[in-house]
Amino acid sequence: MIQHEFKIRFYGRTELAQEYFPNMHPIAAWAKLKLWLSINPDLCYLTKQKQRSFTSAQVEEIVRILGEP
């Protein structure tokens, strides 16, 4: 199985969700990532905002806490 190298960069929310859940429908992948973010005290603020993307700093924080996809 070929794995690609994950890069810390700007991601759309669905794009990042599909990095974590590549075999899920994009909407379902975002719902699952949103749930993971919402139950984590250090990341729940990301779900309260109406943003449709994550900055590289936010992605770095997500990966630091959840691990690399």
C-alpha cells in the first residue's frame, strides 16, 4: 500500500477530514472529524467557528493532538 506524506498546510475542512477518513463520503468524513474536534477540550473551539477551512497553524495543532492522518 502506497502512503503519501501528510503536509502541514492550509486545508479546507472537508479536505482535511478526508485525510483522516479517506474511505468515507466527504460529508460523513467532515461530520466525524467535527465530532472528534468537538469532544476534545483543546480543539472544540474550532467547531464553534463558522470557518470552512483551517490555517496551517490550526492543522498543526490538530495533528499535534489527534495525530497525523
